[in-house]
Amino acid sequence: MATPVAIRSKDVEAFLASCAASSEAAYGAAEAVLRRLQDPASRAGARRLLGAVRRHFADGQEDECARTFHFRIRDVLLDPHLQGSQQRNKLTVMEIPSIFISEDWCFAFYEGLNQLPDHVFRDKTVAELECGNGWISIALAEKWSPLKVYGLDIDPRVIKIAWINLYLNALDDNGLPIYDGEGKTLLDRVEFHESDLLAYCRDNKTELDCIVGCIPQILNPNPEAMSNIITEKSSVEFLYSLNNYYDLQAIDTDISALVEIEKMCPHRFEFFMDLHGDQPVSARTALAYMKSGGHVSHAFYVYSCQLRQPNQVKKLFEIVKNGLHEVSSSLDLSFDDDSVAAEKMPFLVHLASLLKDNKPIPCEPPAGCLNFRNLVVEFMDCYHHIPLTPDNVVVFPSRDVAIEYSLRLFSPALAIVDEHLTRYLPKQWLTSSAIEGRADCNHAEDAVTVIEAPAQSDLLIELVRKLKPQVVVTGVAQFEVYSGMEVGFAISETAVCKALSQTIELLEGHTSVISQHYYGCLLHELLTVQTGDRHPQQERQPAEVKPQMMIGFSNSARSTLEEAEFFVPDSKDSSVIHMDLDRSFLTVPSSVNASIFESFVRQNLTDSETDVRSSIEKLVRDTYGFPGDDCPDIAEVSYRKEIMCGSTCLALFNKLVLCCMQEQGTFLFPFGTNGHYVKLAKFLNAKTLTIPTNVDSGFKIEPMALDAALEDAYENKNVTRAWVYISGPTINPSGFLYSDGEIKDLLSVCAQRAVRVVIDISFSGLEFQTDGWSRWNLSNLSYDICLCPPLSYFMLGELSLELTTGGLEFGFLISSKPSDVEVSFRNLSQPHCTLKYTFRKLLGLSQPYRISTLHYTLRELLGLKNEWDGPFPNPIMEQKEKLKSRANKLTKTLESSGWEVAGGHGGISMLAKPTAYIGRSFKTDGFEGELDACNIREAILRSTGLCISSSKWTGIPDYFRFSFGLESSEFDRAMDCIVQFTELVLGDD
């Protein structure tokens, strides 16, 4: 070590003389030295001066220096096992007792930090809050070589002393830099700044990896007031009071403010009588004891915390700041498990970015989101070496749904399924004794027999060899963070996947997009950490099979798939404008997206917080008067009400059709019913009949026509139990409205005929032309049910359309009797608990203290609707006005283009007849021929990219369905396409 360069004793004496007058003088002298240290030209000389002063008071004379000259320079000893890269076991620090002195708590805090692993600080950006004279920040930099340490303190004087201490340890006694193993000095690694907590880092956009600090002092809770009163000119006594860190509380310390805090809130501070007390007392007791001359000590704790997924947290807060302000106070990012944080945080960031712009969820094909299917393809290739394309993958709402729908499509004579996957399959499949190849087998058409597979693989193989099943299902995994949110997927040939996709579209609608995004994030993370295989496996190839041995589709499935119209995906070259979908793409209110996001951020949700049944019942009672209460004056008779939830309204209707089939019933659909519902019933091989309607009545069911259809069904069509489907108040797809009187007349006929009635309100709630229309009041239905035991009603609803959720769906079913219906609701795809909470908030019920995941979302949205019905701006009214304007514009465009419009008064669709186009010859890419009611849809799609629903879907000869709940730019494009097709076909005509 180099011998210190001698410095003149008169310089030391001059410095000491400038400090002798008072602590203020000592601080002024220290300021002057700091200015010299900050100037590179005088830095070395200033450091040599401080070294000479320290040596002047060697051999334990530091306290004498403090008493005489109001400062001291001393060594802070570090234990040998805490040595740094330079093998120092001590730091040199200047202290001015009136400003700051290092107390025992400092060393306890530093010892606590030393229990942390090296990676917490090494090469990280660290901030120390309330750093005092800076020795802990300097020690952190010395021991762990972080990228940067920011020492922050609210006291401007203590910051200047901290800078002096930094120079004392960054330079040797000759004023030369001390370099570490990386060629850096402490001046490269440490900075000190005056800051109210993290204000400096926030204002300078400094990104931190770690924050440490011990802040036992109580500051004024008003930051603005603190910034005004804490200045460098503040009194020494005031500034010193901010740094009262004693473990033994000073006898003159005023803790009366803590007593007031205890009066105003349940919190209790912990003080101890003297140093030997082991039972804590409150601030009030401690104050009384101090006033009587006793000494009080206070508790001191060292805590350690680590920010999990810091990069994801940063992204999340940036998104919330720029687009989801409403949930900034609800973020709960505390995780007990690293694996949970690693699974959840990427999804929260992705979901926030998806919702922040208040756009509806993008339109995705029923087969599943293309991005998710691509991730499945990549996952299967990386982990299982199976070559696939997205067309080989179909996504289902759950594993159980995937199995049931696949079996319904193929209708195998015999299937073997894992025992834990059979729990929701239809009971008749599990109790059938028909086995292919046996003499006693009488396999009915489209019947399915399922046998539970043994868990042991060799036994399963033996069972397959003996029984030769057509389908075997086994081994599917599941994740747990959002335990109720599930997806399943099937992998097969392109043709089979196409049929499976169409099956989902008919029976379910589609798989939850948010669930696909969640599992997509998981797959993305798995693919990100995938390492190269040292011994890559040979790529697997599909086995050669004989076509005659391949299982075919069931008869009802095959005929329905050939007849129905299905989703048309975008091509590689152009996108499709969808006026053929039952969903709204209008702008989503920011409060809705905020509620959806909040439901996924919240943790530890309880069942009570996601119970939406009372919310739904209140909604339909306030809106339609249904289902009413039990009959108070008919005491001997009552009826049951059941509320069931499903991921979509279509999934619930699917189960209703199965209920109808279970009791050998027949479904009666009015002429012009939503095509998906009719084709669903046919796919399941249910018996169906048609109730005549006509355009003059807006395709409404007339009471006399209904009564005649029921009489004919019972007398001539061998019907034993009739189920009548009614869409209202808004009829889908025509958009006409049933009045209160009209629906009551229809229900009166149903009561006389003792039928099951399904009232579908899922397309209602957006009535925009209501002059002269009377709203429904079905409160008297409870009497009809009580007085007519065979009668039962089902109200089928979906909260997605009216609550403007941009593609997020939630179906519900309210039933009144019979008891046997619930038995058939097996394997129903459920919305996640977060969605239930969000919708509940929209409908306005009060929130309990805590909540669970898509059910939580439901409750949130139900609460918002309650606000919208009050004095706040009402997004639903805004949507109605927009739809009214759209309907008027679409009507004018169609009529001026040769269409005969059957204009509706609500909802998001209307019907029109292409009168001017029938019989016209037309040719475009991929199409040539004479236009008729069956091929105009294809002609419009191929020539313009606009997709509408044809008469094959509406069930009404020559009438096409146009959905106009599109995003604004898409709606304008659709209008242009209608005009373009007119010009291509009719020309100047």
C-alpha cells in the first residue's frame, strides 16, 4: 500500500478551526470539502485532507473530535465473512451527529441484507431508501458489485455527507481511485440523491431491479407538505428529528401523533417498556410511561422481498397507465409461489394489451384462434416431434366437451375412454350393453357405447385387442392457476378437423377466446425455454391406413354438415367481412374491459363472490318480470326455479335439445328461426317441426298458427311431448319485436296445450325502434305454472350482447320444473369464475369483501349495468343509437341496390330479399352461373369478400340475413361491397 502523501498540518488545523464554532459551522466546512471533491482538479487534495484529519484523531479519539469540532471520521467495521472484492473489512465514514449517526439498527439491517443470495444484488440496479450517511449503499456496492446503487434520502444535508463518504471510500488516502476486479470504482457504482422515497427514480424513469431500506421514522403523510418544509435551510433540530432511529426511544421523542393514529384506525404500534420488556404496549400506553420518566423501546424488524417477473410487471404497469386506469388500484401481484407468478404474469400482460384499446375481441374461427393453433403445432413439433399444420388442430372448451362432441360426430359403436374422462358423458352411453361383433348386439342407428378404460397401460392394450373399439381416448393434462379455465384440443386429418370445427360451431358456437389466450401464453413460455435436444428424435410419420377401415360420421351429423352454412375463414390474400355472425363488434366501454381485467388480477376469490344466480334472477325480473315468485294464494302448489350457467347460450340450448330427446319430445321452431338452433337439433337427430310465419307479421308466431301447429303435431305427427321455441322480445334474425300482449297470447296457447316453452332472450336488450311497443311483464307466469303441472318454461339468455362485452360470452338458463331436466345437463361447458364476477358487477349487485375467475367478471359487469341505469353515461343507450343509425343506413343501401328489406326494430340483424338479382347471370373468380336464392351468398363472397347468411340458414325462401353490429370501418366496407356487387351484376340498371 502506498505511503500517504504528507499534507501541511496548518491545512488540518484550518479545517478544524472552521468546524469548532458549532454543528452548523462543521456542516459548512464539510460542504466546502465536498465542492472540492466534486471538482476533478481539486479532488485528490481534498481527499488527502480528509485522510490527514482522520489520522489526526487516531487511536480512539473520534469521540473527542465530535465533542470539540461537531463531526468525526471513523471506521465502520465489517465482519471478516462480509469482506468485499478488495478484501476490506471496514469502511471510512464522516458523521455529523446533529445530522446523522449510525445506530445499532443500521448494522442489524445490513446483517439482514447479507442473508440474501448474491444474485439479488449482483449486476442489478438497486435503490436504498432513507440511506442516511450512505454507508450501507457503499457497502452493498463494495460487496456485490451491482450495476448501480442509488442512495435516496429526503434530508438534503445527509445526502451531502453521503457523497463525502463515497469519495472517502472510492479514493485512497493519496486521492487515487480504487479499482475493483471489473476496472470500476465506487464512483461508477453509487450515486446519492435527495428524494422523497422513490421520487428521483420515478422522475428520471430509472428502472430498478431491487429496493432496500429501513424506514422506522414517522413522516408527515402529506408529501406536498413535506417537500415544502424539508429544505437545506431547515433547522438542525428539525432535520435530526426525521432521523430518530433509536432502538431505545429518546425520552423527549414525541409519539403523540402515533396515539392519534391509533384512535382513528384499528392499527396498533408496538412499543416495549425499557429494553427488557417482552410484551408490546400501544403508543398511548408508551406515551404515558415516558411522561412518567420511564424509557420505552420499539420493535425493529428486517424484512426481505423480491419482485417476481420484474420485466412483466413493468410492461403491465405501462399498459395499465396508458389504457386501464380504472384497475390501477386493484392490481394484486403478490404471489406465494414463483411458478404461479411465472404462469400468471405473462398472461396478465397479454390480456391487458388485448383489452386496453376498448376494441372487441377479434373474430376467430370456431376451430380455434389461429395463433393458439400455431402454438399447439409448434409445441407438438418441439416436444413430441409430430409434424402438423394449424388445419390439423381443433380447439374445444374442455377435454370433456372434446370427447363428447367427437363421439357425437362419429357415433362409434364402441369407444374406450379413460375413467376420469367419462364422468360427464351421457348416462345411456355408459349403461349400454351393445358391443360390436357380439351376437347379442343390436346397435341402434347413431347410438354410442362407452367402456371405461383401465388405468394400467398393458390392460388397456389387452382390452383394445379383444374388443376392437373404433375410438380410444386416454391421457390428457390440466393446469391449475385458473383452475376453472380449461381448453382441450384434438389433432387429426384436415377433413376430420374441418368436421370437428363445424361440430363445435353447431353445438357450442366457439371456444372461449380468453381461455385460448391464457393457454397460448403457457405454450409460448414452454417454447421459449425449450433447449436443443442432444439426440433429436426421428420425425414421426402417420401410419398407413386402409380407407375402408376408417370410421365415418353419424348419419345425422353427415346430413347436417352437408346442408348447413358455416364460418368462412380469411384467405391468405384477403379478409372476410362478416355480416353472418351472431355477435356485436361495436366498441367496448372501457369500464367493461377494466372489469374483465380486474377479475383476472384479483386473487383468492371465494364462491360467494362468484355466485351470479341472484344477479341473473334480478336482471330478468326487472327487465321481463320473469319468472316471478311462488304463488302466495295457492299454498298447496309451488314450483322450482333452477338457474344454470354455460359458456355460451348455444351450449345451453344444446342441452335443452338433449332433454327434449330424453323424454321422446319434438321441438317446434317458427319459420325463420336462427339457423344455428335448427341445425343443432338436426345434428343431434332430434325430432323437429315448423310453425308457419310470414313476412307481413315480421315472421312472428301468431297464436292461431301456433295452436293449429300443436294440434296437428299431436293428432297427425305422433308427437307426445311438444317443445316450442320462441325468440323474443327481439326475434332473431328478423329484428322484429314481440309486444307484451303478443307474448302473453302465445304463452296462453302453450299453457292450454301443456307444452314446454323455451323463451330465448339472448338476442334482446338492444331494441332501438320502440314507438308503440309495450315491454314484457311476465310476472303472472308463476300462476300458470302452478295451475298447470305439465307446463314448464325455460328462459334462455346471454349477457354478452346487451352488456356490450365485445365477444366475451356468458349464457344462462332459468327453468321452472321439471325435476328431470337437470339430470341431462352433464358435461356443460362452464364460463370461468372470473367471468361470473365481471357480469355480476355489470348487473349491479353489491360486492362482498373478496372474490373467484370468469364468474367474478360477471358480477363486475352486472354492477356496471346498475350504474348505467342511473345518472352515469349509458353505453347501452349509445349502442342502441348506433345500431339504429346502422339499421337505417343498411336499409337505404339495400333498397337502393335492388333488395327488398324486411326491416327490424332491434338487435343486430335484419332480413332482405334479393329481388333484382334472381335469374341474373354472373361470373367472377370461382363462380359462374345464374343467380338464385341458394348461390347469391357465394357470389357476393367471391366477388366482394362480404359474407352474409343465405336462405339455407334463415330457413325462409329467398331471404338473407345481414348482421350490422360491425366495427365502424368494417361496416363502411360492407356498405361498399353491397354497392359493388350491385354494379357488377346490375350495371347501369
